[in-house]
Amino acid sequence: MDRSPVLNRKTCIGYKTEEKTVIRGYDIGELAEKGYGFSDALFVLFQGRIPTENEKKMLEYENAEFLEHSMSPSAASAICVQSGRPMLPAAVAAGVMTFGGAHGPGAAHSYLLVNILKRAQEEGKSLDEMAKIIVDEHIEAGHPIMGIHQPQHINGDPRAIPTINKAKELGTYGLYQELQEELLKHFNARRAEEGKEPLYLNMIGAGNSSLLDLGFSGLAGWIIGVLARGFSCSCHAIEALKKKRAWSASVKEPMVQMLDLSMIEYEGRPDRVVPMQEEREVYAEEELRNGEWEKWNL
């Protein structure tokens, strides 16, 4: 029987043999054995390099922040699709498929910043000068500026400024985050001239610019964020499968707007203080011992 491939498959990402799987030249088993974790592997996978310790910490910080955002188009879609009782991955896929032009527009935002920076270099403008030009052009054309404002966090996305501050603390803050802050400054200056209240950075503005500063391409950064949220979509879908009724509707229930924050009825663990890292082991062992977590385990 002819076993020659129908298509010759060439890739620079990785290969496998009977003995090992290699990613960008590194044996992935050896990476794990030597203490390199998931975030390290993402750098190797997308960029072909092992990150510095602080680069890894910054990526972990962002993924932890972006993991869950309660009722948003992605979570609502995963819940709604799971109410029809398809196979679980279909509901998760529905959730991550909502990311695009308005919900988590990571790639489009990246292209905007990359092109602004390129134009500034070509025209010999500083980031401050170029940001003002871009803001004026966008406002006069009636176009929004990505990275600013979040419809649920009207007083500012609580994740955004801490992300900027963490990047400065870890030394990963770079031109893209600086450019995003310049855009915000000039945007709010225009709003002040018009007698309007200021708006604030959202997580795309703060987090996606950070991913660019970490060396990820616009597409890679976008997908990393989408897949981080995919874990949350999975959890919402599992809860809908195990604890909620199919269809999620009856003649007695009015139609509701799923994304309105007033519609979220939280019935989970009460708010808790996050333990310091030096308290982590004792805290985790006590949680395991008291068994309370088992009531909430999905």
C-alpha cells in the first residue's frame, strides 16, 4: 500500500517521534522536567524562545486577570448553547467564537498600535505628538479608539491600571503600553474640551499592549487571551450542564438581558481575602482539610 503523504506537511513549530515531542527545538518533556511551566511553554510555542522570569510572571498575571469576567458575550454564549445539551466542547467553542470586533478585539487593537508606532517612526513624531494626531483624526471621523472604555465597568476597568503598574514593576512596560497611555491622555483632553467626563482604559488597552511589549504578535496575543477566557467559558458551560435546566426557559420566565449586571444572581462562595504567597501552603492545606471546596467543585 502506498503510504506516501497526500500533502507534504512542513512546519517550524514542532515534530514528534516514537520517543519525544519537540517544540521549537526543545524536547517538551525536558522543559517540564526542568521546571518550565505553561507560561514558559507559551513563549516557546509562539516566539521560539524561553522568557525571562519577569516576562513569565507578567504573562501569568495577565492570564489570571483575564480568565474570568462573569456575564460577558463569551460566558453568556457558552451558557446559552449548553442549555441545548450539545457536547460540551460545542458550548465552549461558542463562547470563544464571540471574540471579535467589540468583545476582546485583540488583533485589531494590536494592528492599530503597530501601525501608529510605524507611522510615528516614518514621520519622525514622538509618541505624544502621534497620539494627539491619531485621536484628532479618529474623533473627527467619528471612529472609536480601541482600548478605551468598558460598558460594564463605567468608572474604569479594575484590571487595567493594575496591569500597567505590574508591567512597570516587572520591567516589561514598553512602547506599546506607553502609546496606549498617550492615546488615553489626548482622548480625555478632547472630552474635557467638550465638557464630557473622562473615560478609562479597558483590559484590551492595558493587557493587549502589554502582550505586544512582551514580544507576542497581534494574532498570538489575541489567541492567548481568548483561550485563557476559554477556561472560564468551560466552567460556565459545565455549571449549566450539571446544575441548570436544559433550555433555561419556561412560560413563567420573562425574557431578560443576560449581560446586565443587575441580572447576575451570584450564589457561590462569599467574598474572601486572597492569601499572601507566604501563607499559601498553610491556607491550601486547610482548605483541603475542611472539605468546603467539595460543595463547589464542578
